Amino acid sequence: MRVTVRLFARLREITGQGEIERQVPEGATADSVWEGLADEFPGIRQYRTISSCAVNEEYASFGTSLAEGDEVAFLPPVSGGSVGQRDGIRGRFRAVRDQGFHV
């Protein structure tokens, strides 16, 4: 099945890509996608324990199962900038997606 992977901040810098399409097997999880990326881009591996994961613009655990067409995003910690708390996770995710991180 096909999923879209979105990478932000340092992860985008390491991979040189903000968005990657991946073909993954049925039953794939966000973690298995991460591991596949880390095999291809070893520099991201060190960020696994400090990064957050979102599936379809909702925070999720790395153990979340993925489905055809899902979007999985990996967000390392960053500093600076702010988005109003009233916007909730969807608003914060959209702000990051649309504006990117400014490091």
C-alpha cells in the first residue's frame, strides 16, 4: 500500500526531502516506516526517541497501523515560533505543514 511520509526540521535537512511516497506492506506501522527511512538515511536514527509522530494530522504512537493513502509525519523537537493554543493539534500540524519550521 502507498503512504505519504512528511518530514520536518532536521529530518527534512538530513533526507533532503519534506515529503516522500513509500510503498509499504499491509500491517505496516509508523515505526516500520521510520525504520525503513532510517535504513535509507542513517542520520535520522538518532532522532527516533525524541521525535513525535502524526498519522493523518493527529498525534499518534509509533505503533499505529497504517492504511492505504495515509499520511504519516515525523516531527523532531524544535525551538522558536508559536501557534495559538486554541488551534489544537490540527492547527499546529497545519501551521507546521504549511509554513515549515524556521530553524
